[in-house]
Amino acid sequence: MKVYEWLSKGPDDTSSFAQKLAGKLKAKDVLLLEGDLGAGKTTFTKGIALGLGIRRNVSSPTFTIIKEYQGNLPLYHMDVYRLQDSNEDLGFDEYFEGTGVTIVEWAHIIEDQLPNEYLSISLYRLGDVERRFELKPVGKRYELLCEELFS
């Protein structure tokens, strides 16, 4: 599997990159976000939302687990961190197979419920505002998406 890297110089840079990616997304696309607290997962998701034409404020769904936003495509934003000790099936596949784009924060926690194909994005802090993004496409759709994004 090919891994793509991208460096962000700050939140605005992260948002611009996410908006560029959003322009290439379509219904049923699934993005998995991994990174420590403060790594920029929500900043990245806000950029995706802007790129999808969503004007509502986007915040982390830590306590609600799933938030839905309407734009050019629906955005399903999941934060499954609180499910760490739960084996409960919450019907995630309905979102993965739905009419929108799904972003899952802390996706490794529900690994057994994830679709077979997705774009895994890991965020690493390099300093106060700099971040390194590591994108790992799983499946032909996401390989082509990354090739297009990084060409």
C-alpha cells in the first residue's frame, strides 16, 4: 500500500488541504482520522465541511458520537472514542452506505465495523501548529483519489 504524506504549516493550511480533498469526495466515501488530542482532527473536518458547502459550525461529536451536516453532500462526523469499552453495534454501516461522506475519528476502536475500503488519515504534531498528514488508501477508489490529490 502506498502512503502519501503532506505537511501543514498551520490551521489555515490544514483547512485548505481538506477543502481540496472535499472537492474530490462523493457519496459513500469514508475517511478515518487518527491522531492525538489536539492533532487537528476537528480542524481537518471543518475544512472538509467547508469544501462540501456546509456553513454550519462543525464541532467534535465526542458526547453525541455522530453529528450530521447538510451541504452539497451530507457529512456524517463520528467520534467513537467513548465506545472504547463497548461492543455495541450502532448501525454505522447505514452511514457508510448512505448518501454522504463519513468521517470517523478514533476509527481503530470500531475496526470490526468499518467498510472494506476507506482512506485512513493519521495526523502527527510537529510543533505548535505544524502537522504531518499520512494518507493510506485502502481500495482502488481511494488509491485513485490520492493519486489525483497529489498530482
